[in-house]
Amino acid sequence: MVGGRPILRQVCVPCDKALPTEARPEALAWLQGLYSKFDPELVALAAKMVEVTADIDRRRLSAGCADFDGELLYILIREQRPRLIYELSPNAGHSTAYMLAAIEQNGFGYVKGFELDAALGGNTLETIRRTAGAVGSFDRYRLVLGDATQTVPKELEKDGEGPDFILLDSVHEDYFARFYFDILLSRLKATVMIQDVVHYDPRPEGSTEADYVLRVLGDSGTPYLPLAHYEDLLSPQRSELSPRRPVRSSSVLLESPVSWRDNPEAPDYSDTAWGHLLKLEGLLSRGAADRVVAAFDPVPHAESTKGCEIPSRLAVVGSKVNMTSAVIDWSARARAAARDTTHAAGYRSLLRCADAYLRIGMRNEATESICEAARYLKVRPAVDRGKIRREMLELAGACPRLLPSLIRSGGVGTLAATRHMGLKMLKDMARPFVRWGRSAFTGLA
């Protein structure tokens, strides 16, 4: 491999038990240099990936690679020139396309993908060929089908030194994280991108995998780069790139090997807005409303809390203990942040705000918030729209007065709203009979 990796270790964040909250100047300068170096190639690739992404959407498959992640995959592979890349799990090949395009420019190397499902889009290999082959040579790709916990160890034996670049976006559970730390990251010298770990708020991804990854990195003191902290800062370098899947990155970048142990200590989030939110939600779940009110303020680092997820959840907590000012303040922050995002957290946060407003009787604000959520039907892929409508209807079911506004905003159609409310009424009517039947059956037993 040529260059890149020694610099990566130098610019990564020295990890302690908490979440990094700021970008490092040396890391930003390094990334800016890579964007400048490969700018013409990125512009051309982004233009091609617009159609590739649209084609995946038309096939109703998963095009889950964020634009920023795809760009970094490309420039890192161009810079580091890896011999062998492992990807767990490629799905429809969206991220694979970025990597194959870089390998074709390098003139050597290949990607080995590990996928459980052999029938994605009818035939997984042909699905990936159609996606990734549109921008790179498919001669440099090999797909291994089956359970990765079984196939990866076997392929490692065949590959000798193993991969020198690894992309992980697979099962988001801790048992799988334990597997790849044990088999891959504790043994191999490689550049590693793990997706769905840390958001820019900052907060960890809500999965046992993310929790375990952060536990290991913090417990071992392994430096890593939380990519979300650099996305906005690199906007000037990315301004000429056509948007393809403009969702925020939550990936981390690091260099293995990692000094891994099976029972790492938990990260300490106590002095963060995220940790404070978890504390309040925990008190609320235990019925300690008075303690929630007493502990609500001050929120640590409230002024630097970004995004809409944390503010919207703080608004919901405030609404459940009748803290009107907290609902108004945190909902306003969440709604303002949601206007600047197209990812799923945006419309869900707006629905949370609507729910919080309803709890304290602010129906006009709730109507405005749910109508703002309806705009996501225009910016989210077609495959997500049914889910968005269902979640909107669930909220509207709790307050039927929201339905006219939701219909006028285009969030749902009149027929869908009528069907949903009719089914809800039938379920509500049937619930006493179901309870009676269960108790009668229990008595007979």
C-alpha cells in the first residue's frame, strides 16, 4: 500500500470513554487535501452515481451509502491503493460502486463482498453487477454468499495476509461486533470504516453494535475519526458534487489492529446532552416525574447540541412532566434543525414535536409540526414513503383533529386516512371483548 494510513492514525481522535464533540484541525486539513487532490474524479463519479442511485430506488432496493461515506471510500482507496477490500454486507452494491470505481482508477486490487441473502433483487450477484458495474470493472469483484461468521474465517485462510481495507455495514447487533473485532480488527492491519456508529449531534447510533464498538474503542483507547463532525466543514470542497443520497454520515474511520477484549467498560456520556437525555428518560420510565423536573435543567453543552433527535426527545420528556417552556424551547430547536435535513431523524423528530405539543394542548403548533413532517414525502426515496405515512397516521390517530391538516398537506390521502381511522375504531371496539375472552379462557383453564 502507498501512503495514507500513517497519516490516518495521526489525525484520528485520541479516544477516551466519552464521545468526541469537535473536529480536529489536522484531520480537517488532511481531508481537505484529499478532496482537492481527487476533485475532478469525484465530480465525474458523483454525476454517474446519481443515475446509479436512482436505478436502485426504482428497483426498490437499499441505496444506503451516504454521499459523504461514498466520497470518502473513493478518495481513501485512491490514496491508499489497497490490494484487497472486504465489504460486509454489500446489499445492492451502492457502496461497492464507489470502491470499484476507485480500484479501476488505481489499476489493481479487488473487492470481496460477503452477503447472506442470495436473492436480493432476484439474484444478489446480478443485482450488484448492475449497480457497481455501471461505474467500475466488475472483473475486480468477488461475492461470497452465506453467513459471514462462517465464510469470513474461511476466506481469510485463503487470502493469506487478509484485507488491508474493510467496510462494515451489516448486522447492527453486539454479537456481530464481537465477531468482527475478534476475527478481523484485532488481528489485521487495515483501514476500517464502520457505518452507523456516531451521529453529529453528537450521540451514538441506537444499536447494540454501536454501543459495543464505542465500548471497545473507548476501553482500548483506540483513536478514531467520527466522520459526521467533518461533513459540514467540508461543504466548500463538496459543493460541486451532485447529490445522490444526501443523508448524514454516522460512520467512524480507524486503523486496526485494535487491542480488543470481550467485556469492555461502558463509555461515560454523563457530561453530554445525550447522557443527560438518557438519564431523564430513565427517571421517567421509573415514574419519577418530580425528579425529572428537578434534574431537567441545565442540559450539559446545550448550546452546542446539534440536529433534531436530542432536542425533540427532550421536548417529549418535558411534555410528560408538564414543562411547557421546555417543550416550546426544545421543539423550536428540533423543528429548525429538521428543516436542514432529509434523513429519517428529521420527520420522526417533527412527529415527536407534534406529540409533545399535543400533550400540553398546543394543537396549532402540533398541526404545523406534522405538516412540516409531510414534506419528507417529497425528499425521501419512494421505498420510505409508505412507512412515513403510517407513522403520521399513528400520531394523527391519537388526535383526529390533526387529520384535516395532514390531508391538506398531502401527507396522506382521504381514503387512507378514513381506512386507518376505521380500523382504529374497530380495534378499540374489539379490545374489551378480547380482554373478556382471555379472562374467560384463563378461568376455564
